[in-house]
Amino acid sequence: MRSDGILGSRDAQGKKVAATSRTKWLKRRERWLVVLGVILHAVYMLSIFDIYFKTPIVHGIDPVTPRFTAPAKRLVLLVADGLRADKFYEPDAQGNYRAPFLRSIIKTQGRWGVSHARPPTESRPGHVSIIAGFYEDPSAVTKGWKANPVEFDSVFNRSRHTISYGSPDIVPIFCGGLRHSTWNSYPHDFEDFATDASFLDMWSLDQFRSLLNRSREDSKLKELLLQDNLVIFLHLLGCDSNGHAHRPYSSIYLNNVKVVDHVAESVYNLVQDYFMDNRTAYIFTADHGMSDKGSHGDGHPSNTDTPLVAWGAGVKYPKPISSSNHSDCGFRFVDDHVHDTPTPTEWGLHGLERVDVNQADIAPLMSTLLGQPCPVNSVGSLPLDYINMTKAEEVEAVLANTKEILNQFLRKSHIKQSHSFYFKPFKPLTHHSSLLDNVEGLITARDYEAAMELSQNLRSLALQGLQYFQTYDWLMLMTVITLGYCGWMIYLVLHVLQSYTSLPGINFGMERAVQKSKIGKVHLTGCLVMGIMSFLLFMEHSPPLYHAYVIMTSFLWMQIVSEYRFLKALWKHLSERRVNHIIKLLAITAFSVFILEFLVHSFTERKLYTWCFLITGASAFFYLFKSMSWRPGIPIFVCLACWFLSLFTLMPAEIPDNNQLVVASGAVIIVIGIAARWLDLNAGGNKYWLSICNHEFKSPKHSALFYLQTILVGFSSMMVYISTSHRTEKQELHGLHQLINWSIAGLSMVLPLFSANSLLSRLTSIFLGFAPSFLLLSIGYEAVFYAALALVLMAWILFENTILNLNILSRSSASTENIENHLILGSDNRSLRLSDVRIPMVFMVLFNVAFFGTGNFASIASFEISSVYRFITVFSPFLMAALLIFKLFIPFMLVICVFSAVTKLNQVPRMGCYFLVILFSDVMTIHFFFLVKNTGSWMEIGNSISHFGIVSAQVVFVLLLFALTNMFTKDIRCDSAVPSARKAI
């Protein structure tokens, strides 16, 4: 007997040691995966800047000297910032045109049309396009769109001297570092939206007039003005400022159009009177338009269509419209508008030929008029219908334009070829030299028509070649990143299957000592592959991040291959299962992907959640009613809770102020808290409520705590009303009110730590604990959303509790499978089953609802700064931002607390569910990776980046919130029949 006892003791001790070792191994592996996940997502997030946001600008390009005489000696460029084409060309209510001078120019002296801007339709990219001839440098996203991160060439650079006056946000970009320039800008203080900004246009005119007057007494200045290749640039900001402040249909904006016309007429008269040589060319245009809401940035015609009027030396005279004037009917401009768009009748110009251009075409037009080389980074095509030249000179001008674009292509091709082991050229231009020779031969033979056609075709091919090399590395990078994400997801699946399930071969993780030699070979091969690929990248002078992408991806797949024994066992296990099990697995996978795709689309369409919760509520009702028809109250509650929450995603993201609704929300929160408290205390000994309610003791301390929390919620509602009323009347926040609000918010969040540790008691206390802070930070319906979200979270708990009880009822006693699961994990958690996928999936939906239920998290502009006015009114950006972010975090913390409680209720490993959440997030991440945009409005570009960033950051974001909420949920206790059955056995 003694021997048996000793042996029995040793056997038990051995199992205990094995379980302890297993737990330590699992903890180490979890920490390792978390660290790996953080590094991987940080590195892969940076990949979008190498793929989508690479500068198109290349240096080391030689300018092409034109072989024709300059038509003009000087050029005047007038840019009316924010001037819409329709408001410029159309008449006013009395039938009078707002720009009579420029209109007379169109009819008697010059050419006109619409300049089509490419989004983002903002001031800096618009001016860069006009003056430098290329569109938005996408790498400027890394500079917050404030300045071009790469130096570029411009018409001003090529001039002998540039004179410029205007906005401090525009003029310094082009003239700040230009030695041969004379410029000035008004102070930022002049840009006051509360005034009529047309005086800014007059300021620029006055500065130019003053310069001419000074030159009459200053011989050096006069000599400077009389030299050739002179550029005069006046930036007229009035329309933009007035459009933002008063909208483009306001009388102030429309009157500003008249002011702009007056400035153009004054400049024309000043120049003509001063130089008296008719050698000046004039260009009048705008950088972008203005929407009816007083904004710009996107690709709406009101933003992309801007006026263009050209006249003077080298510019053709007006031409009557005819059927033979236009031939490019299939051509589309950069804003996707079709060539030959009909001219509105009200413009009164239908009898004159209209010549539309892309905005970047203005730069080569100005260069040609001055007889100077085009900016070396320009991608604009010379609009021949504007220039007045002989056929021979036209061909030479187009050829110079073509050579400049071709030089960019050749430079990019040379850089890529010199750094590549395997270079794939742009095939249509492999024989570009012979094409150029053909053009030269045709010019020599005076076959100008054929030379023009061939030159234009060559220019078109060069532009296609530039795009080819701009995206040359896309396939390689996107393949590596996609393989990396896929490898990470497979690695996560393997970890979850090995560590949290009872599949065969689960102990392979513990038996690695036996496999070290074979795994060592895999690792050696993997390291060799990584080394070779890094060497190749190094020889190609690839950026350091390219190495990181390749190494990370190779490492992940090396880890997957090293698990080949487990993969074989898993394949054998699946092949032995019945067909219906495989069908169930595929069906759950397909449904999960469907839900994740739904979540992806919900980032841009919040209203999808309305349908989601309407359908979910109805489905849950029928399932629960069928499963437990003896308790009809629970199915009805779950359905109504889901339907109530569905209303909030129909509401506007910009929350309107409604102080009374916030106060009423406090009462709703108190009612929900009382109902939960009553249920906790009066559910009785019913087995259904055993897992979530407290039946063992009723402590007076816990009752007092509940009453205190309820009082604090009521008090915070009262303070919402008092603080807002006082601030509205006195225009300031009372110091006492501020102190009380901070005290209520701070105290209420600590109290849940002292509540009873049964599931319903603790979650009710957490709900009431965060309510005062959320109410004090609310301005409208989001306070009701907090209550609605809590009801849905309670419905989730009831749903999970129902499933748990049905599983218990379906067995006469605790199953052997469950006991084995407990022993495998060496803890009180059971193994994960296929049906447990619903837990992280429901969490994903609710977590995203917390993101977008009351706004658009990807656009901070959709959240009102007035939310923080009950805590602080003096401008303090960091504190205000912290309070705003804290407000956004409160619903997330509520969702994560309930998620933790659900894992305890079902006795599933929380970290296993966390890794499944990350797995699902990465399915969305891959989708958002392909949705990142580098064209369109800045809002569209920024939102595509932020969507990708938000989902990528969830590996860290969710983990941090787990750590924060763990102090509230770590001691939650769920009484269940399962553990007691285990102990009995």
C-alpha cells in the first residue's frame, strides 16, 4: 500500500510538473506572438508609402532647349484661387456678365476654355500643376500635405526673373528659394474669414503697381523688367477665402469675380502702358473651384472645372466653332470629363471655339510662349490650339515637349536598369531612338503633318512609360506583403490549433527537443533564403524597408514549414472526418469571411449596421424562442435590444447638440442599472441564471456601492444641465462646476473595483462606473447610444448563457470530452471548438459598432470638440485630444469587458480568442491594403490610409484595452455546472 501511495504521489507530481511546464511554454509563446505581431504590423503598415506614395520626381534630367524663336518676351500669370468656371462664365441675375474685360478678350483677342484639375483639388497641388506641370506628389502625404518633400523644377526656375505677389501659403513655395525672383506676401493675419477677402486681390495689384512706379526711378529695377524671359505671377486669394466663409453662391463671392476681372484689366493696362511692345503673353486661370458647401478637394466638377483665358503675344485669336475643330471625341481629361463637353448655353460663348486642357498642360504652354525649356518634371502636353506659330515651329514645340517627357522616362529607366539584376523594359519604347530619328527625318523633309502625329504618339508612349516605372515594384512589393499577411494568419491558426484545441498532434509544441535536428534544417534553409534575397536587394540598392518586408515574410513561412509534422497530422485528421464536418468547417469559414467583408464596407457605409442588427435581432429571436420557448422574455429582449441599437447608425455622424437628451440618457442608464441589479438579486435558484448571477451572499457593502454609483450617474446628469446652462449664459465654465465634473468622473471609474465579483454584478458596476464620464463628455444622442450598446452587450451575455445551458441540458452528465479538454490545457479553461468562432466574430462586430456607432473614427472632424467643454474650455490641444480619445475608448472598454466575461462564462481561453480577433482583423487588413488610394481628394486619400491603419493597429489597440480592462474583469467569477461536474468525476 505504501508503495502504491508513493507511486501515486509521484504520478500526480509528474502530471503537475508537466502541466506547469506546458503553461510556461504557452505563456512564452503567447508573449512571442504578441511581440512578433506588433513588429510585423508596424513594418507592413509602412509598406503603403513604398507602394502608393512614392514621389514621381526624378533628378538628373537635362532640359530640352527649344529650336524656335520665343513668341513672347514676358508672361503674366494671374491665378484666381478657388474660382469656379461656371461662376466666371455665366451671367448674374440681371443678365450681366461678371467679368466683362476678360469676356471681351475671349471674343476679340485670345482663346478660352476650361482647365481640368485632378484631385486633390487644393491650392498647393493646383499651383504645382499650373507652374511645374506635374500633378500631386503623393509622397507629400508624409509631410501632412503642407509642402513638397522633393525639390522640383518649374516655369519660374527657367525664367530669367520672376516677380510674384500673393498668399504666404503659395508664393514662397515657388519663390522662397529662387534667387532670380522678386516677391512679397501679406501676413497670415490678413486671411480673416469674417471679412470680405477681395481686398487681398487688390493688395497683389497694388504691390505690382508700386513695383512699376519704383522702376521709373530705379534704373537697375527697370533694366531687370526690360529683359526677356520675364514672368509676372499674381496670386489672387479672394475667391477662395470668400467661398469658404460665405459659399460660392453668395453675393460676396460673386462680387469677388468682378474684382478679379478688374485686377486682370488693371494689370493688362499697366503692362501695355509700361512696355509698349506687344511682346507680353497673358494667362488667366484658377487652381481649383469651390463646392456649394464652400469646400474643395474632391473630383466634383464644381471643384475640377476652372476657367482658362489666354491672349497676347504668341496666342491665337478667337476662332468660330466648326465641326472640323474637334477630333478627339474619345479623349478624357484627368478629372475623367469627356473631351468636347457641351458648353452651357447661358455662358453665351457657343459660337466661339472652346479649347479645354488638363491643368498640367498650362506649364508647357507658358514655357513655349517664352521659348524656354519645359520644366524637367512636367507631364503636361502642349495645347496647340492656343499657340500662334507656323507649322514648322509647332512641330518643333511639340517635339521639345515630347523630348522632355521622354527624358524623364529614360532617366527612370536608367535608374531602374542600373539597380536591377533582371530588368524588364517598357517594350513600346525599346527603340525610342529610331522613333526620334524618324521625326527628325520627317521635319527635314518638311512633312510636318506626319512629324506632328509621330511626335504626339511618342509623347503618349513616354507618359505610359513613366506610369510603368512609377508602378514597377508594385507587383513584387504587393506580393511580398500579401504573402506576409497570409503567412502571419496561417501561423496564428497553427498556434491556436496547437495551443487551445484538442486536435491530434497538439503536443508537438512540447516535443520540439526530439525534432531539433529536422527543424534546424528548415531554419537553416530559411536563413539561407533570407540571406540570398537580402543580398539581391542590397545589390539592387533597394531601400532598407524592402529588406524588412522580405525578411519578415520569409521568416513567417519558415515558421510555418517548421510545423510540417503538425500540418501532416492536421491533414490526416481532416481526411478522416466525415464529409458533413468538412462542409460545416467550410460553411463557417465562408460565413466568417462574409461578415468580415461586411465590416470592411461598413467603414464607408455606417448604415449597413442597421441592417445587420435588424437581421441579427430577428434571427436571435427565432433561435432562442425555438430553443427555450418556456422563457419568451429573453428572446424578446434580445431582439428589441438589437433593433434599438440599429437606429444609431442611421443618425448623422456630426452629432447635433441636444442637452435635454443627454440628461434623459442619465435616467435611462439608471433604469438599466436598477433592472440589472434586481435581476442579480431576485433571479432565485434557477439554474439558467446560476452562471451570471450572485446567489451566495448579499453584502450591504455592495448594495451601498450600487446606490452610490446610481447617485453619481444622476448627479452627472444634473451637472450636464447646470454646466452647459452656465457656460451658455456666461460664456465660460464655472471653476466649481469644473472641479465637480472632474471629481465625479475620477471617482466613478474607481468604484467598479470594489463591486461583487459575480458576472452580472461586476459588469453592471462597470457600466455605471463609466457612465458619468461618458455623460459629461456627451453633447447629443451618443449618450443614448451608450445605453443601447449596454443592452446589446447584455443580450450577448444572455445568448451565450442560453447556449451554455442548452449544452449542459443536452448531456446527462459532464462529458468525457470536456474533462479531457481541461486536462490538456492544464487550467480551468476548456479547449476551443469550431462553434466558438462566434465569440471573436461577435466581438469584431460590436467593437466596430463602438468605432462607428456615433461617428467616423477615421475622420476626427466628425467628432465635436465641444464634447470636452464641461471639463475644459481654455484651448489646450493635448488635454482636449486626450479627453476626446478617452470618450471614444469608453464604449470599446465596455465591449472588451463583456468579451472577457463571455470567455469566462464559456470557459474558453481569452488569449486564444484574442488571436482569433487578430486573425479576423488581418483578413480585413489585406482588403484595406488593396483599397489604399493615392489619387482623389485629400480626404479620400487620408481616409483610405486611416482605415488601413486602424485595422492594422488592432493587434496593439485591442491588447492595450485588454490590459486596461483586466483590472476590472480578472476576478469575475462564473458559477457553472461544468466545473462542479469535473470535480465530481
